[in-house]
Amino acid sequence: MPDTPEDPLDDNAAAVSPEAVIDLLGALAYGELVAFDRLAADARLAPTLAGRAALAGMAAAEMGHYERLVGRIRELGSDPERAMEPFIVPVDAFHEQTKPSIWLEGLVKAYVGDGFAADFYREIATLLDPVTQKLVLDSLADTGQADFAIREVRAAIAADPVLAGRLALWARRLVGEALSQAQRVTAERDSLTELIIGGSGDLSGVLAMFKRITRAHGDRMTALGLSS
Amino acid sequence: MPDTPEDPLDDNAAAVSPEAVIDLLGALAYGELVAFDRLAADARLAPTLAGRAALAGMAAAEMGHYERLVGRIRELGSDPERAMEPFIVPVDAFHEQTKPSIWLEGLVKAYVGDGFAADFYREIATLLDPVTQKLVLDSLADTGQADFAIREVRAAIAADPVLAGRLALWARRLVGEALSQAQRVTAERDSLTELIIGGSGDLSGVLAMFKRITRAHGDRMTALGLSS
């Protein structure tokens, strides 16, 4: 560890292994490809042409993020397909286990599930070099899903209050499944585990990070009108 | 018809009813939404991660076209959803009748089918006001599908020559189905029929137009290594 922390970003960056950065970019890039896929599939379930076009537009925005992440992986001298490879099985398993059976479940998943993942990546981003950090934060920028989901879910619950219980249960399942897959990934990728623990300082730092993520999750549930 | 044709574009534009322009933009916009949908679904069939990302990127580009077409419909004072509405049934019916059962059929459809439709729209575009004309031509610009399809299809036929016959038959079915749906649309939308016949001058002009479109179709089949 360098002992002259004039620039906390560069200082942190020095502590992150190049392998961990590629892992992170690979996980994010594959996540974008899957987000595209899912939003495109959800677009087909949309009850109106306007809803369909809105979701398709969001899917297209995810591909813009994907291109930038893949570009950065190449810039850093790695192969994007190899960087994504380790994350295909866990990410696909997560989505296989959490297939929305109705339109509203898809919206909750897009908002609550992606919000949870984005918070986690944002925490890690603070440890990266400025260029990669900016890229990661940009790729996590909301493509319009949040407002759209909040509006549609609140309207649906207002029309049929029984939905609130069903959707709250669904959100809990999403988070449980996400944590179980994240555990699998970190168990296999030492570089990512080191990044998270090293970046947080120690285990109490890791716990504080999870507390922040959990609080933000609760805020999203409240915004949807659901109990977390 | 104005008799001072200093500017052939404006002259033609004057002959086109505003209703026909909205019809055309509505048909194109709905076509983009469906193209997005289809490319996104094909991306899921892709045998490699690179192929999947390539098709998802093309799908995203279609949404860029969609946004511009819908923007123009609004500029001209019409409602995009209402403009698209008459084309939902025939366009969906076409795709329902021509669902690719393998990855290569999807590629042939993206190249041959979309190329055929694009040529038709390009012929009509020559009759529009300059702003709408440019927009239509831009929205028909190839998003990378052509090269991608030619490369993949030729490689597949080289590896298994029996495929050539199957894919040639498939392409013939695509064109037959497209013509049958186009006939349905023009039978219902007088403004479009008038646009085509009025723009071509007379029936021999319409025949010349179809000859040009058919020749370009043959060129595409040859590029794929298929007999038309």
C-alpha cells in the first residue's frame, strides 16, 4: 500500500489487481447483455404499444453501456468474451430462477433487482481508477426504468391492492436469489473477494457496505408501495 | 399537379397526401419495433457470445431509427400509436408465418426479407418531402446485418452444402409471404395505393419499380450463395 494518499482514487486504484478490474468489467458487460435480453423479452409482454416501445428503448440503452464496457476491456488488453465467460453460469442461473410470470413482476425485477446490483457495483466502483470508475458509474445510470416501474406498479396496486403482497414476496425472492448467486461468484473468483474485503478495509467495512445497500433497497420498495 | 417543377422533390411532395406520409411513417415505425423484437429474439439463438452481442447491437440500432420516425410523426401533428395501429396485424401476421426455426433462417430473413422491404420503402421515399425522405432513408440504413448475414450464411453453406437448397426455399417463402401481406395492406389503405401508383406515374411505372426491386433481391440471394 502506498503511504502518500494525496489522491484517494489513485491510492485505491493501486490496491486493486488488474485481474479484479477485468472481472468486474466482465461481470458488468455480461449483465448488460442479459439486461438487454430481459428488457427485450419484457417489451413483448407489455400491454400497450407505448409500454412496448419504452421497454425496447431501455433495452437499446443497455447495449450502449455494453459497448463501452467491452471497449474498456479491450483497452486494458483483455478479451471481452473471456472476461464475461466466468459470469455466464451464475447470471443465467439467477435469471432462470427468477423468471417473471406477469408483466408487473418483470417491472419489479427491473427496478428492485437491478437497483440492488447497481448499488453493489457502485460501492466497488469507488475503488477503481478514475477512467474505469466513470465508465462503471455511467453504465449503471438509470435508463428510465425506475420512473417507469414506479408509475406502473403503483397504478396497478391502486387498482388491485392484493397485488402488493404478491409483489413484495417476489421482491424478497429476487434479493435472496441474487445473494445466493453472488456468493457463488465470490467463492470462485478470489480477485473479486479480495477487492471487496480489501476495499472495505476489513469485515466491519464490508458489513457497513451491506447496510448501505440494504437501506437503499428498502427505499426502493417503499417507492413502489411495497413493504420490504 | 403543380406545373412548375423547378424542384422535383417539392413537386412530388405536393402530390403526396399528408395521410399517406403518416401511413408510411407509421408502417416503418412499427416495422422497426418488430425488427428490434426479432433481432433481440435471434440474439438469444446465437451460437456464440460475439454473435449474440452483434445481433443485440443491431437491435439497439433499430430503436434509434424508431425514435426518429416517431419523432417525425409527432412533428407532423399525428399520434404515433394511431399511425402504427393499421400495420400491427399485417406485420405481425407476416412474422407469425415466417418464424425461423434455425439461426441461419433468422439471418436469411434479416438480410433478404428486410432488404426487400427496404428497397420498397426507398422507392416510395423518392416521392416525399426532403426532411421525411432523409429520415426514411436513414432509418433504412443497414445496421450491420448485411455483412454479418452474408459471412455467416456463406460459411455455413461451405461447411454443409445441403443447406443451400433449404435456405433458398426459405427465402422464396419469405418473399411470397411479404407480397401477400403487402397486398392486404394496400387493399385497406387507399392513401398508400394512390401514393404508389401516383408516384410511379402509371401501371407501367409500378411494373418498372417491381422489376428494380426484384433485381436487387436476386443480387442479395447471389451474395448469400443461394439461387433465387
